[in-house]
Amino acid sequence: MKAAIAYYRSPEGASMLRKTPLLMQEAQQAGALWGQQLGERILKELEAQGYTSAGLEI
């Protein structure tokens, strides 16, 4: 625990603490976009196979 505290008090650790929220936000946005694109691709593939989205909220 002492080593972790020392790290986060160091310039490198402090830098990481400053950057982490932005990195998490960017990762969340990238994941959301990827998931949306994947869902759309899967829906198109299913429709091409004859499945329908009638009655489903998409």
C-alpha cells in the first residue's frame, strides 16, 4: 500500500491520475460506437437471412 501511495504521489503517478478520466471517457465512447456498429451489422446479416425486426425495439 505504501508503494502505491508513493507511486501516485510521484510525477508519473500524478500524470496518470490526471489522464485516467479522459482515457476512460474515450474508451467508453469508442466501445459504444463499436457496439452500435456491430449491432447494425448483425441486424443486416439476420435480415439477409430472412429474419425480421418486426415487433422489436431497435
